[in-house]
Amino acid sequence: MSNVHLKDFAKERGQPEAAMLLGVTQGALSKAIRIGRNIIVTQELDGTFSAEERRAFPARIERKCRSGCGPTLNANVRPNPIHGQSTDGAGVLSSAAEVA
């Protein structure tokens, strides 16, 4: 039995073949490599392949911010209306309802 990281396994065999051997789509394999998942591929004695992800416990994922980590909306955000606009919330309109 031999162990190799998923990135190296895909590099040796090409992503389409590596994905087929592991029983996943090429897109799933590509994404796992792109985001840096720690997946180890093992070649079993019968020639088949299996893959196992190694993660710390507890497995909290620290997401990297892609767009500069701007502010998030919360209860302290107040509407800033354009001059002349109402700050009242929109009502539920229906094409079946008559507007007075």
C-alpha cells in the first residue's frame, strides 16, 4: 500500500483519470485541490484506490475572506433613505388585491 497527497496523485495521473479512480467528478477533485484540503490517497493491495481526509478535531474552518472582509449587516444598521423616500418597510402587494 502506498500513500500520496491528492494533489500529487492528480498531478501524476491527470485530474480526469484520478477523479474516475476515486469515484468523484473531476470538478470535485479540482475544488478539493484548489481549496487545499488535506486528502491522502491510498493504493490498496488489490490495486484499487481510496481517499481519506485528515482534519483536526474539532474541525473548525476558518474561512478566508475573498472580497476584503467588508462590514456585515446587523441590528445596528439603520436605513439611509434618498431624499424624499420613506423609511417605512414595503408592504405585501398582490395582483389580486385592490389598492386604495
